[in-house]
Amino acid sequence: MAAGLNTTTAPSDRVLVITRVFDAPRDVVFKAWTDRDHLSQWFGPRGFTMTMCQMDQRPGGTYRFGMRSTEGSDHWLKGVYKEIIEPEKLAFTYAWTDAEGNPTRPETLVVLTFDDEQGKTRFTLHQSVFESVTACDAHRQGWSSSLDRLAEIIAKA
């Protein structure tokens, strides 16, 4: 009998990959992700405001964010920083929680890469593995809106 194949790969419809080119050097884009004041200006879908931004940026350090929607509902998330290579890479876990910090959805892993492209930044977000295609699609919409906001903030700088 032949040896079995490795079947632990993630289904592609539950893996999110978004690539953008920002008209800014990668150290500027990286800082937008790692500086609390910068992050709080754009993180979250359009219309959301950051109500809490706690960050202990080191491998093994944690973060906790609170966001409020235009309708007034609060959304919480937390995670652990896995890898920080300035200004090239940022990796962290991502979990939606309740107000007390208890997970409400399965945790995913987010890996961000920042590549220099002649003074601009090729940015790639990779998030996996989502519990469903619906969850993946919802995050695609949320991240796309957040990244639009980031591009606007960078353009004003």
C-alpha cells in the first residue's frame, strides 16, 4: 500500500490573501501597523472607530482592540504577536472576543509582508484558516475597507 498524502493543507476558499501596493515606503506602511496612534486612525472597516488599542509588540506579546460600528455595536479582538521583522513582516493570531476577552470565534493566523517596490510598498495580508467561506468573505470585506482607509491616511501624510 502506498504512503498516504499529507491532507492538512487548508481549503483555498477559507484562506484570505489580499495584496495592495501603497504609494509610500515600506517603513511608513509598517509603522502604520505597529504605532498605536497610526493604527487607531484607520484600523477597522469604514465608519468604525477604535475604542481600545492595547499593544505589547514583541514575539509572545499580546494585543487587544475594541471597535465601535456606526450603529454603536462594539466589536472586540485579541491576539498574540508571533513574529516581528521590521519593516518586512508581522505575524499574529487573530480572535474575535466578547467584552471580557473570551473568544467567540475560532482563532486565525495573520501574516503581513511589506516588500519594497521602487519606493512603494507591496503589501500582502494572508489570513487562515477560517471556519467557513462566509467568515472568510466577511473578513475580505472588512480588511478591504480598512486597507482603503490606510491608503487614504498614507496619501495625506
